[in-house]
Amino acid sequence: MRVAGVYSFKGGREVIQSKFGAELQEIKQIIAAVDSAEHKTKVSREKTMPGRMLYKPGALNKAFKREFETRNWQKHKVHCEYPTQYYKSDYRSSASSKGAFREMDFVKSRVGVEVQFGKYAFMVYNVCAKMTIFHKMNVIDVGVEIVPVKGFADEMSTGVSFFEQFVWDLEQRGVADIDIPVLILGITG
């Protein structure tokens, strides 16, 4: 695979290049090592593209996981304790934080990476919430979000979001004080 688009959110590119150059090189090597053709194995049953061969996002995620783990990038998982003090006195919750967690796909040397071949909301959550949370927990200083460009997403099931849409929304949203630097990489097969 290869990088087809690069977007620097809150100076993400500059921070990564100046402070985490070795990690950025590894990320680029990982992207190049994943052979997308091996994962174009899904026969579409969707009305808009019946019988068409599509990329399988789950298989792509597994390929990225193998490549990151080979280079000693680790998943980082934290347990969640959900607050209950905000309930009204007459409400009894059945919600439990037992087994609840948040997880960063890959972390190494204070760089957090998320690989996202899913719905749009997950991309926004990763950059605008999850990475900020893991920064506040002193796990990462900078993030990298790897997402498909539109042409690549068009060869997956409907509903997979893409780089161009994500960048447009981030530019319209602007940057908040709590945001951290994130490099967004749009990839293609």
C-alpha cells in the first residue's frame, strides 16, 4: 500500500517529523509492507454492487496489526470506571463498568496510531476524543490516523469513510485547545 494524502492537524506532521522521525519511518514501512491485493476477497451482496470483489476491512486491519506488532508497537488498553454520581436519586442503573475499556491500536515511544477502515464517526472519535484522552493519561504526545482515500474506500463496502471527507470536516471544525498534534495519512492499495 502507499500514502496518497497527508494532512497535518494541529501541527502533527511537523511534530512527528522533528521529534518522532524514526517512528514515522516505521509507519511508512508498515504501510508499504501491507499488500492490499491479498485482501480483495469479499464478494459484495449489496444492491448497488452485487458480485463485485471488494477489499475486506477486517483482513486489512489484521495485516496492519501483524506489521505493527512485528516492529514492537503495542496495543494500549485502559479500564474505564463509569461515573454514577450524576444519576438522579430515583434512578438505578444497570450499567456496569466491569469489562469496560478504551484502547489505542498501537503505541510506541509516545506515538499513538489508529488504523480506521470503518464508519466516519470512528475517525472523528479517534482524533477528537480518544487521542486527547490518551494524551491526558500521559500515554501519547502525538497521534497518527491511517484512513483510506476515497478511491480506495469506494472499493470497500458502503459506509466506509475516507480521508477527503475527514479532512474537510476537521478544517471546518477547527482546532481546540485540548486537541493534540495528529498526522492523518490517506492510503490506497
